[in-house]
Amino acid sequence: MLIRKILIAMVALATALSACSDSADSADNATELVLMTHDSFALSEGVLEAFTTESGITVTVLQSGDAGTMLSQAILTKDNPIADVAYGVDNTFLSRALEEDIFLEYESPLLSDIPSGLIVDARVTPINFGDVCINFDKAAFTSATPPQTLADLTLPEYRDMLVVQDPASSSPGLAFLLATVATFGDEGDYNWRNYWQDLKDNGVLVTSGWTEAYTGAFSAGGEGGTRPIVVSYASSPAVGVYFTDPPPAEAPTAAVLDGCFRQVEYAAILDGSDAPEAAGQLIDYLLSTQVQEDIPLNMFVYPANQTAELPQVFTDYSPVPVATAELSVETIELNRETWIDEWTDILR
């Protein structure tokens, strides 16, 4: 799963998307939808209620663990689905969902506002994205040069500085592993396996998840951390500013924009829903600027709808990488478990 479990309450938004009212009468006469999500799903108070006010449809949120657990539950119940819409399946697990054919095709009228590079299949709608990147503590590099590339992390000057997450138990950990596969390749004289052996020899620390890495081991993430380099998100510097009172003049951390891996999260209508038209209306609402502009400061990722305005703290402190490490969803599905097993053998 795309993402951090820092949840805050935001001011309720009062105006619903006008497009919803245009289609409300055609929503299967449904009065309730179940939205299955991962545990990091969060919107401001009042946002889903505004959808209900506009459409007459109540949304019950069913949080179902991390993204992988949520998908497994959706697959296990596909013959009798327990929800109408699933949100939070990302590109690291997407092929599994598509192969199981658990989603219906749906084309939102708002897709024209979504970058084409985020659109991969007619059954899933991109809602948001986040870039997993190396972050560093600026205070640790006032008299030294911070790393600029993934390759730099194997250099002696960065010995015992890096903390990463286990890809078997952590979404950003898996994304970083995939970034190294995309950057260094799966074959050849020097590939991702050699790279990870070099990181191990250079003293990399592995934790089970993002919280343990960022707030425990990272020197800028909490009390007692000693490692000045961590795997986190491109948005992490903005989060550090947002949650500091008073806000600092500059972010205490920075992201290395080389070798970032983009996680895209999708929403989809579950095949077998009793209200597919109403479910489509909910997906349209998730793509509306009302929801899209609410996402960054609740889930700390970027909205998929490019007409949505970013909060100022994002534009000031969290630039979006120009290029990211890429692997197709098919390649990830074919190799994910093998790569995790090989990574485990190297790091044990």
C-alpha cells in the first residue's frame, strides 16, 4: 500500500460535483454502496456525506487491511462480493486482480482529466499516485554531499546510513525493490541482486515497515533515530512541514528524485455488485476535484485528476519526479514473489 497511516481531520467540504446530480436518477435506485478499501484510506469529515446529500446514496467504508489483504479478500468473495467498489489496488498487485477478472469495465466521463500514462485497463480507474523515493535528513549533510542516485548508496561515504523496509511486509519496501530491479536490471554482469549485496555490505538496515523505518530508525523522523537516509515518499518533506507547528522555513528532509517508483492506486466496480451504475457514480465522485483536492493532506499522495489544485505545502516542498523507474504490471506479477524470495536470501 501506497502510503502512511497519519490520518487527520479536515474541514468538511459543502459542494458536491454537479455531474453527480446529472446522473443521480439513473443510479439503479440504490440507496447504499459498500466501498472496500485498505486501512490507509482517509478523507476529510463530510466528503463522503456530501456525495450522499447529492445522490441519495449512503457509502459504507469497509477497511480490509493492507492492499494485498484487501485484494485477497475481494478475490475470495468474488462469487458473492461483499462490496460494490474496491479502492486501493495498486500497480504492484494489479495484474492479479485483472487475471481473476473481479472487476467490471467502466469508463468515467472524467478520464479526460487523467494523464494517459496512469490509465492501464478499462476495468480500473486511477484515483491517486505516490512516488517511493530515497529521502535524507538535511541536517546530516550540512558539510557533506547527500546521495544523488541509487548507485550512490553503495559508496563508502554512506556506510551504515540507509534504512529500508522489507518488501515481503511493506508496500514502500516492495516499491523500492522494484525500483532497483527497474534501474539495474534482472540480468547482466551487474544486476539488482549485485546491487543489494553491495547495500548489505555497506551496512543497510532493514525494518518490517515504513513506521519502524521512518519514525524509528530515520534521524529526522523521530527521537532516537540514527540513520540519515530512508526509503519513503516524494511527499514526505511536505508532510514534515505540515505537521510541524510552527512550520519551518524549509523542509528538514529532501527526496532524491532519481530511481523513484510510482505507485498508482485504482478504484473499480466489483463484478456482482447489485448497483453497478451507482458504483460508477461513486467512482466519478472519487475523481471529482472535491475529493481529489482532499486526498493530498489525508493520504499524502498526489491526485490523479490533473485539474485538481495541490495544497501549497505540496507545491513548495514535494516536487513530482520528472521520470520514474518503471516495470509493467505483467512483469511485476510474473516475478514479484521470486524477486522477494531472492531478496530475502541475499539479506538474511
